[in-house]
Amino acid sequence: MTCPKCSEAAAHRSHRVGVKDIVLGWFSQIPYRCKRCHVRFYAYRAGEKSDKMRSGEERRIMKIRRAIKWRRSKREIAVYALGLAAFAVVVYWMTQQTTPASGG
Ligand SMILES: [Zn+2]
């Protein structure tokens, strides 16, 4: 990845630190760190992909990686849906418990 400050191709993916990195990650923005001037910046994941996916070997690795990620996210979605359902039940139960002051 090319650094926006010194224009050197010395930037590498940085570890996600803090809430900002996580939130930006939802918008496909990943943190990078320049090895030369140590500047930290964000770039779109798509930009990295198009640059990296040149050889067939890379494409194969990306495919496997994506499959693993999808499998993991599918489980996360299931857990999230279960939690949401439980929350809906609690909310429903609470609304049933409270009797409205004005009859409607
Ligand atoms: Zn730099």
C-alpha cells in the first residue's frame, strides 16, 4: 500500500486498536501504518484486494479466507438473531406487565 504522506510503498496493514478502527472496519476501512514515516491512515479494503489479487494463488487464498470468514459470520448472525429474539421476548413481556393508565 502506498503511503499518502511520503508516497512510499512501505505501508502495511495495522492492527485494529480502539473503537474508531472497529467502526471504520464496518465501512470496509482498514488501518495501515507506514514503515518509513510511521503515519497511520485508513484505506478501503477493495483497493487492497484489487492490488493483491493478481496471481491465481492469491485468489485461491482469498477464496478460502472468505469461506472461513463467512462460516464464522454465519454463526455470529445466528447468535445475534437469538439474542435479538430473547430481547424481543423480554420487551414483549415488559409491555404486557405494565398496564396502560388510559385504556386504549
Ligand atoms: Zn509514509
